[in-house]
Amino acid sequence: MTRDPDCVFCSILAGEVEAEIVLDDELMVAFLDHRPLFPGHVLLVPREHHETLEDLPPELIEPLFSTAKRLTTAVREAMGSQGTFVAMNNVVSQSVPHLHVHVVPRTKKDGLRGFFWPRNPYEGDDHMAETAERIRRALAGGADA
């Protein structure tokens, strides 16, 4: 298993830093966030140190997301919430550079704000079409993406 000795999540996985573990399997570990948005806020991390979703090996994608799916149900049921907020930052706003998925219990009118930023609309249909084409080229592996 790859590990970064300076990573707090790797230290949690190694048992060097205490955390309230809620799920522990061969590939993934989930624990309560020590600064939760709401009680029941869980962080899901791969055991191996990968900084972003882009770094995650293909064989870990399905286990990560199927485990996140299981956690959404468990958190919702355990906390009596109406739903969950599932989020992942890659570099920007990523407080710990170890890939992690937030699973946060949510109820209507719970007061959570600030995750959604001002809308920045396209300058017009041409701008939207050009943006879509750039993303399609990048997905196809084309240059000038």
C-alpha cells in the first residue's frame, strides 16, 4: 500500500491518529469528519494514498463509488435525514491532499449554504457550443483541449 508519511489520512489509516471509523474494508475506510457540517458527516478514503480522483487507479473507481453509495444509505438511515450531500474536491478546496468523498446528512431547510457559488452563464449559444467542443476534444484525447 502506498502511504504518505505527512498525510493525516494516511496516519489515521495506520492507527497513528485517532478517528471514529465507521467502515473498514480491504480497499476503503470511512470515518467521521472531526469538523462536521452536521453530525454524521463521513469521509470515505481509499487505503492507498492517491491525491485526486485523476490519480485513482481504474481498479479502485468502482469500489470507491459503490462504497460511497452504501454510505449514503447508511448515513441517511442512521441520522434520520431526508437525504445526503456527496462531494469531492480535487486540489482546490481540498484541505487534505488524499482523495476523500464527503457524505453529509441533509434535511430540507437545514441551513447549509455556501457550497454553491454564483452562476456564471455562457456568453451565448456559440460560447456554450465552443465549451462543449473543447470538453469533447479533451475526452477524446485531442490536443488544444
